Amino acid sequence: MARVIGLCISSTIDTINSRTSDRCPICKRWIPFCDLVISNYPNFDVEITEPEIRCLEECGIYPKDNIAMGECPNTKYSRKKAHTLSHARHEFTDGLHYHYRCVLENVSSGVKEEIIVAKDTIALKAHYPYYSGLEELTKSKA
């Protein structure tokens, strides 16, 4: 994944399938990039191989239990309904990206507890920004 920081460009960048911040369907506010993304993205010593961060597996800022409790303000929640998983059978399992905190605040206390205890590594995530076309800027011109 190519990264370019602070570069003046004259070519076109396609934002059609870009990976930028999402707006939470519950509170209608933007979900900001997490501190790990902000730290890693401009650091060329960090190899970014996937556009997604699995918060419970990769975050070194918050402990897993704190992330599961919703203490990170930037954790996204995105999951499809799964009939075999009790923590993935609520109205917010529609594949959209939510603030994880908003999900926890808008489900019943029983469902909230199931979600927290499940520590769902698939649903709790963050994303690196991505714009197609940036990779062309890193190629040397002959």
C-alpha cells in the first residue's frame, strides 16, 4: 500500500473506492482515525500490508479488555449478522461502520454484555486511509 504525506500533486487521484473515515449511522458523526493509524501511516519504517487494523489483535495503545469495554473512542464496529453467535444478532449487525461506543450504548444491557464478553476480533476494527492513484506518485519518472 503506497503512502504519500505532504506532497503537492498534479495528477488525478480516484476517490471512488477510497478508504477514508466513516460516518456513524447512529450519531451521524465521523469516526476519526485511531492513534495507531495516525502513528503508523506516515512512518515508512512500518510496513502496511492490510488496509484494516484488527483492534483487539494489533492495538498496543489500549489493553484488549479496555477496547472490548468501549474505552477507545475511535474503535469501529462492523459486522454482518451471524445466527450462530448470540453477540452478532442485533440491529447493528448490518455491515455498516459504527462507533463501537454507539453500538454499546444502543443495545440492551444483556446484548451489551454479550458483545463485550465476546471480544469479537472481526467486528472491532480501524482502517488506514487509502486513495487509488497515489501509488503512481512513488514511481520514478525516467
